[in-house]
Amino acid sequence: MGRKCSIVHDVVRIPIEQIEKEFSRVLEKTGFAAEPRHQCARLFAENTLDGVYTHSINRFPRFIQYVKDGHIRVNAKPEIKHHAGAIEQWDGCLGPGPLNAIFATERALELSKEHGLGCVALSNTNHWMRGGHYAWKAAKAGFVFIGWTNTTANMPAWGAVDCRLGNNPLVLGVPFKDEAIVLDMAMSLFSYGSLESHELKSMPLPVPGGYSIDGVLTSDASEILKSRRALPMGYWKGSGLALLLDILAAILSGGLSTVQISREKAESAVSQVFLAFDISQLGNFPSIQESINRIVKDLHESIAAEGTQAVLYPGERILRTRRENLKEGVPVDKSIWEEIRKL
């Protein structure tokens, strides 16, 4: 709490407590009631602490603008539409995406305790920010988690030049010791948040991530943002997976598909699915952690390629980032911090 902000070039390191306090101030000013405000500020702060800046602090001003533009109803809560055993369909009522996603995750956990498996499909909701947050939440509570969301059309299908698919992020989480193994990925090789971050820093992508307006494969994030031709991860495989995730999100939730969402001026009223598995009910539960330990140990014994310091499991780097940011403060782009302070 007593740390001071330190500036390095165009980045300022700020204690996470100060960042969360600033989030809460802006949310209160924007009309959030006390409990939703604290929950939302905490979620944005935790995602920032973990170093996922593209879907936390960097995106916070856009989240507030969506509230001001009426795309997000600040104090709306999900409403049940249909119940069928371990599956439930809910209407997000255009409430804040992160809060709706927290609710859906917790409800999926409750259903899995009762049935072994719980599925909550959510329609008419908003951007959930960092999908990995919900996988971490479920996995740290001892559950296996799978979740995904559709988006507005922002990625061409394989072999096409115009955007008809969403990059439809998919997240998976598994309990591991007192933390989790979490995979959080968009169907595009780089999320648009990552592209915007590289553009902001004037940094090339580590590998080509899309096409320029002229149809040339490029590592220049600004060129990809101009063309809107992000490259599907795995080429045709990522394209096919994006399509199926959209179909499943729409039919399971009874909500909108990417083609319907894309008719609006803003990305809103998206469809999402939250699956939780209560592995404590499995017959092999006593040996599960030992099995995961063995798998991770074998992964860590991989022979690293030249230029690679270590081979890590999904989410392992986040643990290191979290510890560093707690100790040193969170590195925040000064222009973004100044923008938030003015909100």
C-alpha cells in the first residue's frame, strides 16, 4: 500500500490497490451500484495484475464508453429462460459482460455439484473481457471448466478475404496444486487486443498474424488492423473451430450468432457457454492430481529450442507476472492511465 509509482520510459508502475480504487471511482461515476461496482473493479484489477492488459486496464475506457453509449445496462441481472436438468439457458439482459460471466460460472459450478456436470448458456450479454478469469475461478475451486463466446465478425474464413467469422475465444481450466492450468485463446492467431497492444508499442508481431490491405502476409499489427484480415490460428482448423463455436453458442443459449451480432454498430448481445465438471465425483478422483503432476513434469523436461528459456504450461507465465506485479506495481501505459484518470 505504501509503494510509490515509478516511471520507466512510457510506462508507469502503479500499485494494484490504486488501480482497483480508480476503477471503482469511474464505475461509481458511471452509475454502478455498490456491489456490482466492487465486483467489476476487482475483476478488472485481477486481470490487470495477471498481466492480461489487453482485456483489462487497456480495455477499461472502451468498456465505460459502451456504458455511456447504452450498449451495457449497468445494473441489469441475468434472468432464467429455460431449465433442463444440468443445462440452463439465461438471458443476460445486456448487463455488464464480466458480471454476467461471473454469475454464469458460479451457476455452472452449482449445477455440476448436483449433476456432476453443469452447463449454463447465456444469451444477450456483453463482452466478458478476459475469458481466462472464469477458468481460473472455477479451476481454483476444484472444477474443470470449458467456456467460449462468439463475437462480431472480425475474422475471414479460411480462403476468404471478407470477415464472416468471429474470433470466438475458447478457455479451458484444470485444477493444479493450489492454482490452475488455464488455456485462453482466440481463434485468430492474435486477438484484436493483442494487435492493438503491439500497434500501441510500435512492435512487430513475433510471427505473421494476418494480411495487409494488399493481401500480403504481415507481422505489422497496424496493417492487420486496417485490413481486418486476422489470420485464423491453425489456418483452416481455426476457421472451422470458430464456426462451430459460434453455432454451439447460438443454439445452446438460444441467442444471436455472429452474423446477427454483426448487423449492429457495436459488439453487443453476444452468446456464451459455461461448462463445469465436478471431478470430485469421478471414480479416479484420488489419482487425478498425481496424473496431472506427471504430465506437467514431463512437459517441463522438454528440451528447449534455441532462444527459449523454458517450456511452460498454459497459465504458468501468469503466475510469475502476478508475483512481479504485486511486488513492483503493475506496468501501465502512461497514456492509458491518464485517460482513465480523466474519466
